[in-house]
Amino acid sequence: MIQRFFSIAYNTFVETVCQPIYGVILLATAFMLVMNVSLAAFTLDDDNKMLLDIGLSTLLLSGLFLSAFSATGVLAREIQNKTVLSVISKPVSRPLFIIAKFVGLHAALVLAFYLSVLIFILGQRHGVMETSSTPWDGPVWAFGGGSLVLSGLIAAYCNYLYGKNFPITVIAIVTPLLTIAVLLVGKFDEHWDVIPFGSNFVGGQVLIAAFLVLLTVTIIAAVALAASARFGQMMTLMICTVVLALGTISDSAFGARLESSTLANIAYHTIPNFGIFSVIDGLSAGTAKTIIPIAYVGYATAYAGLITVGIIAIAVAAFQKREIG
């Protein structure tokens, strides 16, 4: 049973990464994270706060679209095409199938999120391009941009000469190269002077904020898989968007009306509260009281884990009675 579980999870991971929409959304995310260094200049307040805010928002929206489109690709489309019968007809239980699908899907989303965070880190290090005369950060463009271009060229070469799968090859190459690029950037300042590693980099609190965004994406991925067990692509995307929107305003829309409205009470305790994962305002305050403690991260992780398990249970129940024959 364990072997079947990991086989389904691995195949789901590979299938997700090979989907064209996976690469398209990754490229769009990278493009937006790069463009943010210029877009964040259009503010009358703190440009760096805006850069951080729209950077985290880009990561969240990327996770939303990747979750919805990837989930329908690995589950809803298989149900519609009846290819799922080749797996279910074997001694594989439906709960095992759904859980393995989620593990594979989530692994692909974590990989995409990791690559996006690396580009996000480079963008934060580069800073806002406030004017056209603002100098570029040489190491960021040389190491970061160079690793992306080199990965694409090598993957295209391997695909043309050896028939290697292009999406898998480019992901396998760009992941270590971009990681090394970020580490190298941490050793130089914008003028190529050697500095203590990480002294001109994003702080640990920003990385914690990115991790909390990943927890939000994890819950959305579970919602997408549960919706895909019954609905198609557009309905799944709509359900994920509505859940994310309601969960974001949960405290203000439902929490403030717990005693006066039964409906608000039910909604507050039913819809995942994504407000606990949003810490951008606290980070921007820059005071000791707003530093994110490790205990808070632990509580948020446990909350996300419990919510995810509950939603996966709903996905199992939805798929259990789904007619696939």
C-alpha cells in the first residue's frame, strides 16, 4: 500500500510540473516579481513597504491559480476522461488515492513556491527603482537573471538533442542554479564589493511572512482538490477565490458580529481564517512588539495543518460517492 501511495504521489507531482499552465504561471509570477521593483515606486508613502506588500501578494495569487488549475488537471480532468479508472480498478482505495494526489500536488506547489520565493528575495534585495536613473543591482541581475537564462538554454539543448522533457529538465536545472545565485548575491553588495554574508539581504521576519503565505496556499490547495472531486476548472477556481476572499475578511466581516448574528458565527467557525497568516502590517511597523515570535508560527502551522486535514477529509467524502464509471 505504501508503494502504491508514493507511486501515485510521484506521478501526480510529475504530471503537475509537466502541465503547460504550471510553467506559464511560474513565468508570469517571475515576471511580476521582477516588475514589482518598478511598480512599487508609484506611491506617496513607503516604497519598500509597497514592494514587500505586492511581493507577498504576488506569491499568494500565484499559489491560488496554481492550486486551482493544477488540481483540476490531476483530478477533475482524470475523472472526466475516465483515466482514473485504471488506478481505482486496482486494489487502491479512494481515500488513499485522494491523499496521495494531494501529497503530489502539494509537493509541486511547494517547489513552485520555493522558486518564486528565491526571485522574491532577489527583488527585495534589489530594492525599488524609484527613478529611471536609479542604478541596477549588478549581482542580482548577473547571478539571478543569468541562472534563469542559462537554465532555459540548457533545458532547450537537452530537449532538442536528447529528447528530454523540457519542463522537468528546466525545473531540475533552475532549482539548484537559482539557489546558488541567491547565496552568491548574499556575499556581494550592489557595487560588487564583498560583504559579510546576508548583511544586505532580507531579514528572517520576511521569510517567516513568506512561510505564512505558503500555509495559506496549502489550505487553498486542499480546497482546490476537494472542489475538483465534484466540479470542473472554472468552478474550482471560483470556489478557491471565494474561500480566499471570505477567509481574508473573516475577522472584520464575521468575527465582529459573533454575538449578534448566528450566520456570522457559523461562517466564522466554518471558513478558514486567513487573517492570521497576514503579518505585513506588523512587519512594516518595525517595532519589537511586532516581531513574529516562533510560538506564533507554530500555532499558525498547527492551525493550517488541522484545517487542511479537515478539507482533505471533505475531499475524500466527495470523491467516495463520485460516479467515475
